[in-house]
Amino acid sequence: MADKPKDAGAGWGEKLDGREDAPTPGNAKELVRQAMKLNPALRDQMSTADAMGVLGVAGQQRNVSTPAPTPARTATPKGSVAAGITSARERYQQHRTRLQGEIADLQKQVQQLAPEALETVLDVLDAADPNLTSPMTQEVLMLEAGFLGEVGFAPKKLVERQLKGRSKPK
């Protein structure tokens, strides 16, 4: 007796292209999960249930031979590109505004650092070597010239402070 020709579609759910893990008509949810695993942007935009709803398989499994329903173009799905980009823009603007505020606060703090450091330097010099005559003081002033210039130190400022009779505030 001649062998019957095997139906080309028979058993495809068990093995497809020799793979046992191949997708089957009954595992649409697993297919959506795999698609989301491969596409992080899609995963960030919608949940598995949302994706299945968009595909029209949330409540029932559709027959493979029946074409997938096309979503209406008038309604924007929850996970659409427009919604995703709008959300990204809003998050970006919120973070940017917050960071710009923090930057402005930090810049104010930086501006206050130099006068405070200058006062400390003048206090130290006034207490340790008010005439700036010590060779050690002169050497330290040369070594720290970059820092002292940045905070606005000049020997003239120490002299002006001494002439005003200003001492360290208590």
C-alpha cells in the first residue's frame, strides 16, 4: 500500500523548521512576550496585555487562517509612537527644568565660595603673619598663587583690612 502524502500543515504546531520551541497558534501571549523581550522600546510603551489587545487576541485566540484585525487609525492606541514621544518629551522637560534650577542654586553657592575662602585666608594671614614678612609665608603665598588668585587675594586686601581695623567677626 502506498504511503499517503503527509499534509504539509500537519503537525506544524509540534515542530516548525525542526524547532520544538517554535511558535504555535495557541501561544500568542508567549509570542508577544518574546517580541517585547527583543524590543525594549515596545516593552517600555505597553504591557503584554495591552499588546495582545492591540493585536485582537486578548480575550480569544484567533484562527491562523483569519487575518488579524487592523486597528482603527482614528484612535491612538495607548502605546503609540505619538504617546511615547510625548511622554519622553514631558519627562525630558521636567528633568531639564529641575536640573537647571539645581544648576542655578549650585552656581550661587560657587559664587559664595570665593569670598568665604578669601575671608579665611585673610584671617589666617592676619593672625599668623600680619606683615607678610616671614620667608615661610612668602613661600606658601607663591606655592598657592593659583588658589589665592582664584579667591581674589592680594596683599593690598590684607593691608586694607588692617587699616579699617576690621578683625574677624565673632
